[in-house]
Amino acid sequence: NETEIMSAATDVIYNDPCRRFMTGFTIEKDRMRLWYFCRAHILVSHSFNLHEEPQLLIRFLLYVQCAPRFDLGYDPTVTRCWVNVEGK
């Protein structure tokens, strides 16, 4: 799980110049960890038991669902430029 989430985060941040950071989570059996990836570093929470502390998962899901795009890591000041190359 840890290798897969780091690989996915690397792909998203590398391929999307509008992305400042991204969040994620891993679940293994009844343990969960929250992740924060930015271009400079990675932060990981201590693992916690989903059955004993479900409010942490609920807060995270509400944050992801209700947050504006800027708070989810999108940078509105960056725009993609498409150049049409003749002959291709």
C-alpha cells in the first residue's frame, strides 16, 4: 500500500503542473494512515484504529468532499499552454 500510494502521488504531482499538493490515505486491516504529499516533502500520520476512532476518517472524508479546489492542492495561477505543432 505505501509503495502504491507514493507511486500514484508522484505520478499525479509530476504530470499536473497545477497541483501544489495532494492528500491520501491507506487502510490495512483495521489500521489507517493519512498522507500529505507536496513537491518538497511527504507527511504521514501515526496509524490509528478505524473502529476505535472513526471520527478521524469522517473528518478527512468531509474535508475532501467539501473543500474548495484551492484547499485540495490546485493552483489557479498556473495555466496549461497548448501549442499546435504543424505536421504532427
